[in-house]
Amino acid sequence: MTTPHGIVGPVPTGEDPDRYDRRRRRVLWSMPCGLYVVGTRAGDRRNLMTISWATQVAMDPKLVGIGVEVGALTHDLLDQGRVFALSLLPHSQRAVVRRFAKPVTESFVDDVSGAGTMQGEPVHRATTGAPILDNAVSWLDCEVRHVLDLGSHSWFVGEVVDCGEAAGSTSGPADTALDRGVLGMQDTRMNYGG
């Protein structure tokens, strides 16, 4: 719902709509949020897109949900291909997420091996066929099981069918993705990805 002031959502009685909207956005942006690159594939079409709305939503089965804008190429590929791979990036890769704020225009991926580059970044193919960034700290490969229409976005829920970690990581309890410095929204000047 958009108010007469062009502001999305209700405005409490007595509040200045513009001031309230700015405060609400600050509070929502302050919620801890990762910053990821999601790979999708449908047939011979592939894309990588920066995304910020992603989380585990169930333990049995292992399900991960991602929020994707309805008009995005990634949304179309998810509708058709029903797979996605979520690349978790290290802090050192802040600049990489900006390369995937728009649809991929430069893709050189071998259809047989699944290896190549997208926007100049090395990628490899996940079990599902979705692209994964080679420089990811870790990754999850998912098959879509549920889709929820949320208006401006759809929430795609995928079951984890494969996962991996960067070479050199160990499986000890102290060696989690967070301990290795996974990129988050707070590490960039971005306020939305998806």
C-alpha cells in the first residue's frame, strides 16, 4: 500500500510521513543482514545477482529462503529453472557484489565443464547447474521447493542439496563462515540487494 505521500505502508497517526519513513528505513537497514551472490540457471541461461535477503528457514529438511524482486532476471530464472546457489563472500570481496547489482552481460562459461567467468569473476558449476563464485568462503546449492508471492518480491525456499567451503578451511567448530569474515550489508554502502 502506497500512501498519498508516495510512502509505502501505513504511517502512524500524528507522524510526519517523510520523517517517519526515513526513521523506519534506518531501523530496517540496521537489522543484521548478509550480502551474498545468488547464482541461477534455466536451460542455457545463467545469472549471478547480489542479494541481501537470505536465511535458513528450516532444519528438517534443510531449507534456505531468498527474497528476489519480481522484475529481476534472477526471478525469471528461478521460476523456470527452480535452482539456486548462494555464494558467501569474504570481507575482502566487497567490490565483487557491485558487479552483480545488474544482470550479467559478460559470461564465458563452458557448457561441458561449467567453469568460466561471469562479469570477469571465476565461476564453477554447482550440482544443480547454478553458477558459484570461485572466491566464495562457502556456498549452498539448492532446489526450489516453495515460492511465496510477497508483492514486490517473491520468497523462494530451496532445499540444500549440496554445499562446500573454500579450500584450506577446516571443519573445526571455530572455523565457521562468520569466523572467516563473511561479507554483510554493514561492510558496504549498499542498503539493499535483491
